[in-house]
Amino acid sequence: MFRKSKEIFSNKAKDIFSRIFFYTNLVIFLLIFLIPIGAFLLTGHKEYISPVHFVLVIVVGLLQIAATRYYKNILQQYWNKVKTSLIELAKRLNSVKTLTDIEEVRSAKKKLLEPLLEEGNFSNLANSLNVLVDNVLNIFESKLFKEELIRRLTTTLNVDRLSHILSNSLLKNFDIPAVAIYLKATNANEFELKINKGFGEIKPILDETFIQKIQAKDDVLIRESLDVSIDKGVCNLPIKEIYVHKLIPRSGKFIGVLMFGFERHDQLKEDKLREFLEEIEPTIALIFENALEHEKSLMLASLDPLTGVYNRREGFKLIKKLLSKAAVERTNICILILDIDHFKKINDTYGHEIGDLVLKEVVKIIRSSVRDRDLIIRWGGEEFLIVLNNVPPEKAKDVAERIRVKLENHEISIGNNITLKVTASIGVACTELDGIHSFDELFEIADKRVYKAKNSGRNQVVAD
């Protein structure tokens, strides 16, 4: 294509320049030759057509031909320079495939337009071409950015990774100082801050009222008045508003928001961002929805469906990781095995529905007695494992005793004004106290201590 363009440029140039100089020379030569003849015809004076006149005509004609040939060569050289630059610019535009290619064209553009910029008569043309190329590059850049962003987002189903990719891309491409992503939690109807890049403290404003207010608005990019700040490293820059965009992959389904902070109102940036979100947001929202659903399915596969704590398979994997890490970092891990006393009797007396209720209530007591980072695992039937990470052995015994006492004092309503009280026997084993990091050995020690507690009358904690 570019070879053909080059030939057309060359042929047209030759035709134009040849015609211009041919007819220019012809007109000048005719004027010099015919004016004296005309004067003779009008006046009858023979001196107008003397031999000297014809010699002069020939000399002037030859000089004119030499001069025009000289300037034709100069003009031809200039045209070749312009033509080469324009063809090269067209080649570069045609070869744009990546965002890096766009940056290379932008860097080369000024140099390629120099031949036009050098001539004042063509400066307007050069400026127009400059604007045209910039517009074309902006279109290419927008298209390639969207394609590259979607390609990168579709390489993972990890919500945290998706949030990282999207926030970094938006910060870079739109020159935004602050971006945050707030998504629906996979295990609840609440929302949680997934990533914050550039904002100062933002968590306090992200409550149910904020979500309800955003959901009630229809605009693509919502301007929300809030007292927040942009983290500038050495200081925080207060701002009075942020821009919020809802993530709605399907009609009526709301999964989160994108939040943007600007140091000052910038209509051009806002319009560019709005246009981008209008076009690509449904795809981004769908990608995040799929990732949230994937995480939810993984979470459900790893949890006990009745109590909501980790099942045995997932719990075993997590314990092995914790023990390996603890061995390297020389930190203490404690395993508590909790076995509900006389649970079979509860099932036989009240039925399995009441037995299930008891299991749920026991889990509530355990949750209220340990930290969020501690593991609770339903190991089987009425047996639970509690894994305490990085606590001293004496603290682990205190936690076990706290669970036992709370459970002993807790009344479980089973309907018809009937309440139950249950107790549990707990065995404790710690890597630091027992000098081992093998799960099988640690479990065996804790299990023996559970049986010791049961054989000693139940409703006890045995830690040694």
C-alpha cells in the first residue's frame, strides 16, 4: 500500500512541477518574443524586430530555463523531503499495534513534520496535521488501552489481583492521583474496601448510608461531597469531593463502586473518564462479578455448610501452612480440640434439628472467644479444632477455659420455653510447649488430652 502511495506521490509531483515550470517558461518566453513583434505591428517601426532583439530573446530564454531548472530542483528536493516524512508518518501510524508503538509515534511526530514547519507558508498545514495525528493516536490509544486492560483483567479470577490491575491502569492512563475500589463481600451482604491507592483514610465514610446514597443516583460519574484527602507522601491534601462510579453488571444488581479523587476540578479529565466508563464499565463489572462468584464458590467449598466454619479438608491445608510458617519464624501454634459432651444423647433425645442448632450455638461461642485470624474447623460430628496462631501456651489455656465457661453458662432455646445447656471437653497442645511442629503428632497429643478430660468427668480443659 505504501509503495503505491509513494509512486502516486512521485508521479503527481513530477506532473505538477513539470507543468508549472513548462508553462511559466513558455509564458515568459512568449512575452519577451511577442511584445516587440506586437509593437512593430502597431507602430510599423522595424527597430522593434532587429537581429539584436532575437539574440536577446534567445539569451533571456536560456537564462530563464536555467533559473527555473535550478529552482525546480530545489522545490523538488523540498517536496521529496516532505513526501518522505509524510509517508514515514503514515507507515508508523499503520504499524501501531501496542501502547508502546503510540509513544514511539508521538516521539517521532515532531521530527517528521519538521519539513512543513520549516516553511512559514505550510505552518498552518503542519499544525493541522499535528492535531489530526494526535486525534488519531488518541483514538488508537483509547482502543488499545481498553483491549489491553480487558486482556489483563481476564487472566485472573482473584478479586484482589483484579483490583490491583484496574486501579494501577486507571491511575496511569487518566493521570488520576487517587483511586479506590469498594466491593460487596463474598461472605456477607456488607461491602468492603478492596484497594485504596492515593486516598488518605477513607474507611470511615464507607458505611451503609454512603452505599444507599450512591445506589439512589443514576449518573455515570457521581460527584459526591466528602471530606477526604489525597496522600501526597509527605502530607495529605484535603479535597471536598470525590467521583464515584457504580459497578452494575446486570440490571438492578449492584456489586460495588469505583472511587476517584482529583486534586482540583478538571473537566477534560472528567469527560475522558466518563466516556471510558460508559463504554467499558459493563465489561469490568461483569469481570468483577465473575471473580466474586468464583471466590464465593471457593469459600463455600471450603466451609462446613451447617456452621460456616472451615471444613476438615480446607482446615487441614490451612493448618499445614501455619505450622510450616511457624517452624521457619519460630512462633508458637496451639491446637485446641473441643468435643461436645453427651452430644449423641442430645440427638437421640431432641432430634437432629436440635443437634444442628446446638452445633451452631457452640460455634457462636467459639467465635466470640477467639481472634479473627484464628482458625475454627469442624473436624467431624461434634468435634471442632481451634488453631491459635502466635500465642504463648498459657494464653492458649486461658482461651480454652474462656470457651468452656461461656459454653457452660450459655442457655440454648429450643422452643416451647425449653432451654438446653451443653458442656465441652477441650484438649490443648502447643508447638512451643510440646516441642513439635508435626500436625499429626500435635493432634495426637491434643486428642489424648481430650480423652483425659472426658475420663476425668468432662467439662474440663487439659493442657498438659
